[in-house]
Amino acid sequence: MKNDFHNDDWLKEQLSDEYINDDDFSFSVVKKIAWHETKSKRIFYAVLLVMITLFSFLFIPDLMMIIAGNSTSRLVSAQQFLPFMQMEYIGIFVILLSFALIWSFENSDLI
Amino acid sequence: MESKLVERVQRDNDHHAFEQLMRQNQSPIRQFLRRLTLQNQGIADELAQETFLKAFVHIKTYRGEAKFLSWLFKIAYQQFVSSTRKKTEQTNVEVEDKADDGQFERRLVAEKTVKNLLKYLKADERAIFLLHFSHDLTHQEIALVMQIPLGTVKTKIRRSRLKLKSFTEINNSEKTDEK
């Protein structure tokens, strides 16, 4: 091989490559990006669900008891007599409602 | 033009703009990775995809201090290094094995081009050599991409030149002996 390793132009010529342009490549990267974004959102939803669940089960029954205790309204005072389990059902209802809200945000691309 | 596309991706998470950036820059990144992985196209293209995915995820950290392509080279090289660390059949190990092998000189007879001889350089030397001679990056830009001192870049280029030159000299003397 006739060579001149001290000549930059010769080396550049030796190391030149053909131009690669491949739409399939860009397409698969875009697909990967979309998948990555969905995955990130799923993690976000899972964290949100755990937080709402914890909040609901820990605080909603207490909150309702406090409200019922201070209220003079017949409707709210009646909740004072609700058994604990029924309050848990209300908690589950709040979770589902929050999830429906998050879902609608997602569909409107708000998150 | 390129900076406008980058801005669009940073501001609006614009996939279309990123796709254009990818079309503009995929060739040098894929060529660089192919040469680094010693023409293993499957691994190289997988690394290139990971490079662009990482670039998209972290594009807000790109401040425009260096060329966008240099920033991509930096990610590509980091991807290559972490993938070789993970895999047992590391390129560097292969190269060192070749260097320790007694048959090393004999195998050189088969080498005909500078591109083929690159495999006898260590991975970091090969990366520096390619960035400089194949992708026209300055010494300063290479130092930023590889995150090494400027002096090291210059030394490694000089050393690689001499290494390749000595390999071809061995090659030529083998041919003369055979005649």
C-alpha cells in the first residue's frame, strides 16, 4: 500500500465513507421515541394512582368525620353515623373519579 | 436552519423537527459507530438509535456551545463505551488480544486499507482518529466530545499515525520476504 500517514489530505481521502440516508432508520427512532414517551407517562400515572389511593384511604374518612363533626347540616351530620367501610367506598369513588379526570386530560393531550 | 430545528424540539417537543435533524446527522453518526464497532452494522445501528433517543430525551441540556453534530458524537461515543463495558466481547480486549498474538504480523499481510488497519488501534485512539480525519472535527472539538485534555488528543493522533505507519511497514516487509 502506497501511503503517506503524515499527509492529512491523504488520510481524509482514505477514511471517506459513502453517505448513508435511510428513512427506515429515522422511522424506527421516532417509534422508539413515541414508545419512550408513553412509558414515561405510564410511570407518571402509576405514581399518581398510588398517591391518590394513599391520600384517599388515609385522609378522606378523617376529613369527612371532621366536616361532619363541625357541620350543622343534617346531610353532613348524617355521615357521622356512616360506618367506616362506607367511607372507604367513597374513597374508592374519589380514586375512580380522579382517574377519569386524568384520562380525559391525557386524551386532550394536556399532560 | 439546524438551530431553528433544535429550538423547535426544545420548545415544543416537535417530533417532525427531530426527524429532520436525524436525517441531516444520521450518516456521520452511523458511519462513526460502524467504524468504532469494526463494521458490526447491527450493533452500530442499534447504538445509533440509542444515541438519537438519548439526544431527544436530553435535548434541553444542549446549549448550543458546540456544533449539534459534535454533541451527537459525544453521546454516540458514550453509548459505545457503555455498551463495550457491558459486553464481554469488548473491542479493546479484541485489539489487545491481537497485539499479544504471535501471529499478529502475519495477519497484517491481509490488510490493504487504512480503514482495515483501524482495528489495530485502541477504541479511544480509533474514535479520535475517525473524528479528526473522517469527520473533520478540530482537536478542540474532539477534546470536548471525548472529555479529555487537548494535549491528549494531539498525542493520540500522533501516536495513531505512527502505529498505522509501522503496521504498514511490517506489512510491506512481509510481502518483500515472501518474494
